[in-house]
Amino acid sequence: MPYRWPTDTDFAPWELDVLDRNCSSCGRRMYICDHRYRHFHTLEGPVELLCKLNHCPDPRCPGHTRTKSPEIEASIAPPHWAIGWDVFCWIGHRRCSRHWAIPQIRAELLDSYRIALSDDAIGQYIHRYQVMLAARQQDPAALLRQYHAVDELILSIDGLQPEKGHETLYVVRELAQKRAWFAEALISATADEVRRLIAQAKGWAEALGKPVGLWLSDRQDAFVTGIAAEFPGVPHRYCQNHFLRDVAKPVSEIDSHAKVRMRKKVRGLRKIEQAVLKRQGVAAPGDAAGTDTEATSRVTVERADPAASQADAAGAVVLDYCAAVRGILNDDQGGPLHPPGLRMEKKGGSRRSNSAAWPAASTGASTKSGPNKRRSASTSRTSRKSRRPSIQEEGVAPSVGVGSRG
């Protein structure tokens, strides 16, 4: 569909004329016979381009019936496009190099350059950019220049399938220059189809005049037979990424079972948190709203009691500890070399060194009252003794609690 320009658009006027005005048929000097106007976006703003069309003045010359456009027009904007080459390259760079999404490109064009394009239009321009980029990737002259100083080639092939039942995209890459040679989507990954791609890679290598020193893949049967047939004697190695991923399968299963055992042992965290939050909520002034005078005065007296402040501090420690245990149980980072489930079961320190950090967290709030200091400290130690073993017996390493991370 044609681009609809707002009526108040302020266009910058540009004029172009034919540079070579000699008729290609008879050599006469051509004259202006018509004008063509077109509008398009540039990064500098909207442009109204006036192209002066020329033709031969001799009616008997074949050039009289043909008009010639300015030569530089194609270098400013492609025909029938609403954007110039600068905007086109800007869109392609953000998409292919920075991996921007189409809504992000659209928003940035509108905010920074006042260029209003629809998502469909941006998608079409990105598709055209990818086609041009693919054509550039297969330019024989460009390949020869890039691989001039390369002694041997290292090739890899891999298949990417978005979902089951969809076409698989097979990509052949050259790893010495980190360049994707070509890609093709195959519905059926038979041995003959895969061998055809490998034979195409062989043709590229022969055109470059470079030997292939190594092949890398996930060693599927079709890859193994195809590479052995087309590249006899060339080493075929297992890709490190695929190797680690395959090795990680049994490790991941063991890790998953370990996390299940840990979750079975550690139960009731939510109930503990609810009890602490409920106790803190009774002492909070916000819960006293809407109650009578007696209840309000009772809450005020409770907050003035140093024991209530000590209970709040101990409750905060319990909430932090529960949050740390839940974070450990939900940790999914680490990969096959550092599985999180096995890391949870590993003891990271002694109980004595870990428990040394607890008195500082509990007695800091009890120094406000002098006579009650000894009773508060002993009470906090008693509560720690009754509370800490229950969590340790449930299978959580004390070294990964609040005392070691805080």
C-alpha cells in the first residue's frame, strides 16, 4: 500500500538531473521532457525529491521514446520505497547486529527521527535487508578477499528446529572467520538431503581453493555418513557444546532428584512466615485502626515493651532465614558443571563458625533495656537452640543461611 503522508509534513526539496545528457543511440544532447516527484524518509527528515527526466529530441531516434532518470536517484533511495538507504541500513543494523525487536525499532524511529512506520512495513524492510545480506555473504569476490590469508577451513553444521513438526533449519558455518556460509530449511532430514548440503559446502571450499582441516557437528548419523562420503580423510569432531549438553542429561536427572529430596525435607516455611507476620501485624499500629480505645491503648503498651521490639527483631531474622532457604531451593543456575541440586547438599562450613553470626543479629536489638538485657540474651539463645536444629535436621546446610550470606 502507498505510504500516507500527513498533510502538514515539512519536506526538504531536493533536485536531481541527468549527469550524462548525451543520447546513447545518436549522441545528440538530450533535453528535459518531464518531472517526477517522490517523497521518502531520511534520518535528516522527510525529503521531496524532484527528478528531471531526459530524452533525445530527434523523433527518428530510438532514444526519443525512452526517458532517462537521474543516475544518483538509486543511490539515495530504492524505487517505490518510503525510506532512504540511510533509514534502511539503520533498521537492518538494529535488527541483525543489536537484535532489536520490531516494536522497539518502531518506537525508536518515531521518538528519535519522527518516522512513523507500521510493524508490517518494518518487517518487510527487515526481510529485504536479510535477502541483501545473504546475497552479500555468497559473493565470490568478497569471499576470496576475506579468506585470502586463511590456510585451512574449519566447517560446522547444525540443525535448529523451533518446535516439533516444524521445518529444521540447517546452518553451515566456517569457524576460522566466524562466518555463516549458507542455511536451508528441510522438512525431512534424510541422509541424502543432508549430504546435499555437505556437498554444497565442498563446492564452496573448492571455489576458495582452501583445504578443509576439520568438521564439527553433534555427530548425527546423517552428518557422519555425509561428511565421510564428501570429505574422506578429514577429521570429524564432536562439538563441545553438544558434548557438554549430552553429558549433562544424566547429571541433570540426578540434580533434579536431589532437589526433590531437599524440598521434601524442608517443609512448613510458609507456615513459619505466616506466624511471624501475624505476630508482627498485631503489634503494628495499622491493625489497630477501627478498634475501640481499650484495644488501641493495649497495642500502644505492647509496642512500648522492649520484649516486643526484641520479638520483632527475632522475627525479622526468621523471615530472612526462610527467604534464604527458599532461594536455595529455587536456585536453577550453574549448568552441568555446577549443578544447583548437588550444591545444596554440599556442606559449606561448620556449625560453630556459622552460629557465631547469630548472636550479633539477635542481641543488637536487646541492648535498649538495661535490666532486661541478660534475660533477653538468654531468651534469644534458648530460642535459637530450639529453632536452629529443626532446620538443620531438615537437610539445609547451615553455611548457606543468613549467617554466611549476610
